[in-house]
Amino acid sequence: MIRVLPRGLRGRIAMTFGAGALLIAGTLAISTFLFSRAYLYHQREQTAVRQASLDAVYVSDQLDSADADIPAILTEAGPPGSGSGSGSILIERAGEWYSSQLGVGSEVIPAALSRRVQSGHPARITVNRTGLPTVIVGIPLHRPDADFYRVVPLRELKETIRILQIVLATGAIVAAAGGIALGSWASRRVVQPLNLVAATAAQVAGGLLDTRLPPTNDPDLATIVGSFNAMVDTLRRRIERDSRFAADVAHELRSPLTTLVAAVDVMERRREELPDRSRLALDLVTAELDRFQQLMDSLLTLARTEAGLEDRLQPVAVVELIVRALGRAGLPAGVLSVDGDSMVDGDKDLLERAFFNLIDNAQRHGHGLTAVRVEQSTGDVLVLIDDHGPGVPATERERIFERFATNRTARGSSSGTGLGLAIVAESVEAHGGSVWCTEHDGPGARFVVRLPAARTEAE
């Protein structure tokens, strides 16, 4: 089974190892091939020259007699069929050519070689004849006044070089494959610390601020581990400081807010004694106090969410939380439908507040809630909340979950605090889930909450 190389950094490292191994092995293979081929050709040519010299001496002695039978001499010097590598012998005497092998005549002798030998100098040349490298050695025979030629085809040498070429190419390919395998193993070892950092960062981003990288004795990684852990410590202190500041501010403002609410209540009880302009002012103050009180509650909820939920998670039934949220909103439980289990690990108060905010948002900005549905997905619990308002434009579906994001569409007024849906998003994300806005079959918007299902004891 062919294993596909991993993408990204690991794939690049593996391919770099493979390319490096192929480059080194290819360079060695090519240089070895060229050197070996040159050496083998040289050795074979030297052997051909030595053999031709011995044969030339023998032929010269035989031709020295007056009744010399040249064909018989050639047969004895180079009998036909004596071996594919033995070659053929040619003699040129008084313009006549004699050959020890049929089909091999004067046409195989290059003109340059022939002129060189005729000038009284021995020579050799390597040519390609019928697809085979062939060594042709020419030796002038001075005493019998003839020229001796030996034609040696290097068939065995060509086959040897071809096998050597295949072996070296195969070795280079195997070396490249080994380099890729080594690179894949090395990349896994190299990327492992990065994966650990990524996993730890994901846990920290998920709200587990106590997560740290384990200490290491590797001097190359010690700096990264120390810097990462110091960064997380700084981040946790900053989050705790911001959460504590928001909680302290909200707590400190409760006393004057309570005093103001009590004073307004006293004025409400004596409302009939006030003139019309004072009543109008009282209504404005009451509305702003209600909005201020909602803002204080929202800030406290956000501070509680940012403080972390590690110590407050427990199995809760989403259906019960939604029923209570519907009751707070003055809606009947009949709008709720359930399909599957609804148990999650979470904080009851935060999740109930999140569902109430979604229901209240549907009532105030969505022109009324139409349905709430709880579904069981693979490992998740989905809550779908539908309204029959004008819907939310696609360009606004992410922005509405930001803090202090007021509604700029026709869904309703922008008189809220701008924290309702932000509390929903941060509460759900603190539980490892997500929330988004989409469309459904009818008019209006659909808000979907995804929460991880509660883990069983077996898990």
C-alpha cells in the first residue's frame, strides 16, 4: 500500500531529504558510471591492441614465405566463430583485401585509419558499428609489405555497461526512497514539539489557562518552552486582572445603583403627585436604570465566564435549562421539541443565561419566537432557535456576536446593551461549543448552538 506523504512542513522536510539523497546518490552514480565506463573501455582497447600486436607478428611471419596462403593464415590467426569478442582480421596486400570472417571487408575500415596505417604508423580507433562499439586496430607489416587490421566488437562490454547503468540508477532511486523515508521519520520527530505547542495553545485558547508545556532538557527547545509558559502566565494574569476589574467595577456600582433604584421606586409610588414633565423624566430615568442594571448583570456574567469554568462543570440537561429560560421569558414550553439526549457538561447559570438571551433576542428583535428544537448529533447537542422576523443579513451574522454590537438592520431597535449575544458566544465557547446564525425554511433567522455532549463514565 502506497503511503501518501504528509502535506505542509513534514512533506517539505521529507521531500528535501529525498531530493538531497537523490542528488548525492545520483552524483555518485553518474561519476561512478562515467569513470567505470572509461576505465572498462580503456582496458578493453588495451587488450585489443595487445592481441592485435601478437596476431600481427604471427601473420607477418607467415606472410614472409613466398607460397603463403593468406586465407589459411587468417583462419589460423582468427578462426571464424572463435568467440563473439575475438573479432575479425583483415589484411590489405598489393591492393587486395582478405578477411577472416564473411561480411567483414574493407568497408569497415575508416579512411583516416587506413591512411595512417599506410603511412607506416600503427593506429587504433573506436567506432560505432551496427549499434555496437567496435575497436579497430591497424598495424603496418613492413617485411611482407602488407597492412594488418583487427576489428573487435565490444558486445560483452556494452552489455556489462548497460547492467552497470541499471544497477547504479536503481541504487540512486532506492537511496532517494530511503531519503524520503528518513525525512518522514525525521520530520515527525521535528514537528512533534510543534504539535505539542499547538495542542497546548488550543487548550489555553479553550479556557484551560492552567495548561503548560512540560519542561525539557533539550537546550534548543528550552527557550521556546520557557517563553511559551511565561506568555501563558502573563495572559492568565491579564485575564484575571481584567475580569477582577470588571467584577469590582460592577460590584462597586451596585450600591449607588441600588440607591438610585430605591429612590426611583419611592418616586414611582408618588407618581400621581408629580407634574407631567416630571413623570416623563421619571420614565426616562427608570428606562435608563433598567438598561444600566442589565449592563451590570451582563458585565458580571462576562467576568464570570472569563474567570474559567474548570471548577463549575457538571452534567446538566439542556432541556431543563431551556424550559426555565422559556418560563423567564413568559413563553410556554410547548414551543420546545426534543430529539435525542440533551446532557452536557456545563455551568447551569451561564448556559441558562445564554439560552434566555437567545430567546429574548428572538422575542425583541425577531418579532417573536417560533420554535426551539434540541437535537442529538454525533458527540454534540444542537439547539435550534427560530424566529419569524426579517432575518439577519449574511454580512452581519458574525458581527452581531461581538461585544457592544448594536443592531443596524430592520430586525428591531438598537436599545439593548449590545452584550446579549456576546454573552451567548463567550459562554458557549467557554464550554467548548460554538454558536452561529443562519437561515431556515420559513421567514426569520435561526440561531444554532452546538455543545459537546456529556462524557459517559466509560469515556
